[in-house]
Amino acid sequence: MENEIVKRLMWMGFVAGLEALASIAAIRLAGFVWARVFGEEPPS
């Protein structure tokens, strides 16, 4: 039983980490596209 809890917590941590990386990548890509389309830095 305890092993299942540890596995679930590890899985949740792994997914959260990947979500954070995907979010960072999406924000950077959006900023790059914005700069190309409008020729200026994106608003903060």
C-alpha cells in the first residue's frame, strides 16, 4: 500500500515538472512569434 502512494506522488511530481517545462517553452515560443509578427518585445 505504501509503495503505491510513493509511486503516485512520484508520478504527480513528474507530471508537474513536465507541465512547468511545457509552460516555459510555450511562453518563450509565444514571445518569439510576437516579436517576429509585431517587431517589438511582447507586453509583460
